[in-house]
Amino acid sequence: MSQLDQDRLRLILESAILAPSADNHHRVRFRLDQDTLRVTYTEPKLPPPGGYNRALVLMSLGALVENLTIAASRFGIRAVPSLLPDPNQLDWVLSIHLKPDQTVADPLWEMIPLRHTNRRVFFRGPGMVHAEQAELDAAAQSFPDCQLNWLDDSVIRNPVLRLMRRAETERFRTRALHEALFSAIHFETGWRASCPEGLPPGALGVEPLLRPVFALLRHWPVMRLANLLGAHYMLGWRACDLPCRLAPNLGLLTVKHSDDQSVFDVGRAFQRIWLTATSQGRVLQPMPASAIFALEGASIEGVPIDTQRSLADGWRTTLGEVIPLMLFRIGFAKPVPVVAGRGGAEVYLDMDND
């Protein structure tokens, strides 16, 4: 490739890795083979089918691919992804064919570096008008298997909040989920600095007076003792019920089937929604726990079986047979003082391509 092409490739990959992931850690590497990007997973294989960890990985890959597709369009390049192209190579998760001069620039490319998770408790209004909501609906409709549902009426929002509260409470009550939650937080960076991988504490929206207590709760013996006083219920309420109850808009992406391609497409749809909301000046926080903990395989990944069944039954009562995968709240809020960082493109690019 020419040096100009290499520069463009780096810009495209830098945009791709700005996509969100559950723990701010993209476990992928890129290798360019002529006009095809080969994307490999740095773990030996993906998490097992049916569980929430696989859903998180696939949605993260979908968001990454959507960013890459949008960024490539800036240069007239059409990116055509193929998920899990070879079942005999478990680490080969994506093949992305790059076709020059076959598309027009997607204006959302300008929003990619501006998109950040905002975890402030209070999102202010006003809520979206019809035209603004239609923009987000259109973003989801780019992927026909995905359905965007709005949970703004109290008749449907209230039962959903109960499910969300149940899932968030479990994250502090169950040791495996507690460990998964706190292991992603890099307390060693302090409350005012960022980090290239993982979550900096300053990005979590924890009020200054509560920060010492929250830091202590990362230790399971402390958390277990605090739970004797009902701390897990309070934290579940603070983590999702309060902020979602006050949010101007609450959205949910669902699918008819939970196969790999459908879950991957939810990640792509969600990223387009997020970038579109960013273009409207709004902020967003993903809150998928109550949906992904309801997946059948979640019970072998640390989610207590009674919780998994209760969530699955609750969603079935509320939605019918469709499968929820991504919940999120949207509104207006001040920018957060600390955002999660990223490594440079060279961290993810196989340098043999130079």
C-alpha cells in the first residue's frame, strides 16, 4: 500500500477502536491482506453461545464495525463485513472487504470522536420531538432484524425499571458479577485521570462524597458485609432506577432471534443510534444488564438461576416473544470531566502490514 493508503488505514482503525465496549477493552487485532481486513480475537475463542458475555463481545464487535464502516466512507471506501467467516478458526471473528470508490461519505463520521458514555445521575429534558425520534428510528432500521422500542410511557417504563433494578442489584449481591463489574475499573489511575484500557473511576459519575465508600466496595468482604445492611438494594436503585426514572427518554433494542448475526447487528444499530443522538447534542448511557442477564446461558456465567428466570419471565410478560438486548437512556447533561481513553491504532494493527 502507498503511504497515503497507510495513513487512511490508521485513521479508519482509530475510529473503529473508539467504539464502545463493556469494559473499554477491545480484544482484537487487525491485519490487512490486500483489500481485506482480517480481524482476530486475542482470546483463544469467543465466550460460549447463549451467554451474556458472548452477547457483549458481539455487540462490541458490531459497534466497532459500524464505526469502521462510517469512517471508511469518508474516503469513498465501502466496508463489507463477514462475521465469523471460518468456523475452523475460532479466533478469526471478522473479515472486512474494503471496496474503494463505491460509497459516499456518511456524515456521522464527525461524531465518532465526540461520542462518550455519560453516567451523570441527572439527564435533563426536553424529550425528543417526533422528527428527532424518527432520526434514531431510521438509524435502527438500517438493520432490519433490529427493532427500536421507546419506553417513555410509565405503563411500560415502570415494569422495565423493576427488571433493571433486579439486575443491577444482583451485580452487587453476587460475587462473580461483583468481580466482573469492579475488575474493569482502574482505581490506581485516581479520580481525575483517564486510562487507555479499562474504566477510569472519574468516568463513572460517582459523587465526590461517595467515592471513598465506592472504592472500598470493590473488596468483596466489604461488599458482602455492606449487603447485610441492604447496600445492594440501594446501589441497584442508584445505578439504574433513579437515573432511568428521571431520563427524558429510555430506549430498547430487541431482536426476534439471539443468533450471532442478530446480536452483532444490534451492536451496529446501537452505535448508529448513539452517534445520531450525539449529533443532536444529546448524551447516552447504555444499561444492558437486565436484558443480557435474562439470556438462557447467563445462568452458567454467574447470574443466579432464579434471577435469570425472573428476568426472562418479566421481559416475556412485557414484550412477548422478542428478545431484549440493549437498554439505554438519553437526555441532555454536562460533559463528564473524565472519559475512557484508547490506545493508538498501532496497538491493534499487525505491523507486518507496513
